[in-house]
Amino acid sequence: MKPRISMITLGVDDLTRAINFYQHGLGFPRHGEGEEANVAFFNLDGTWLSLYGRQALAEDAQVAFEPAAFNSCSMSHNLATEADVDEVFQQALDAGATLVKMPEKVFWGGYSGYFKDPDGHLWEIAFNPFNWIGPEDKP
């Protein structure tokens, strides 16, 4: 696995408020404005910021939505193929990660799975068909 975080997803209570804060308050450039009603993406010059409802993020990772137990944040590592996802995911499990959700095809058109690192931090390993990966990672 190349050591790079390609996307940070923040679980938010009010998506409209969060979009306004990042887009209008901080001036982050939004990608695909208005395309998706329940998620927003911002290009951070080499990394992406995703805003997603807290409960929806917990459901996507298939973890219990308990505000005290779920911190509403996941780090994502996007790869060039579904096979790459499976390989890196297995590497993480072999290294001691805790399985949360096996990689599978997902509603947004990609392929992803989740694990927790030894301290409980949530990671998503994903193939994104929209090529939100670095040029050095493309096949």
C-alpha cells in the first residue's frame, strides 16, 4: 500500500450547513455540485474531502450508529482496480486490522470495504471508477 490518504470522509449532522461552511465559508472547490443529495465532495489538491450524514456513514460501513461509539470519520485509500482493493484489504487484515465490512460493490458505483486499525480508526479501501486516485496509481 502506498502511504497516501486520498479521501477523508466526515460524518456530519446537517449536510447543508456543512456544505455551506466548507464551500462558502472556507472556499473549498466543490465537485459535482447538486449531483448527489446525500453526499458532497471537495477537491483538496491531491486529497478529497467528503461530507456524508453521520448515520448514513455508519450504515455504509455497517457499524452501529451510537454517537459515543462511532466518531463519524473514515479515511479512504482509493486504488486502481477491484483486485487491488481485495489485495490491500487482505494485507490490512493480515497485519492485524479488524474486519468491519468485506469489499463489495457499493451504491455510488464503486467497490469498497472497511476495516478498523488496532486503535479502532475506520478505514475504507476502495476502487472509484471516477478515477479519484493519483496518476501514479493508474494501471
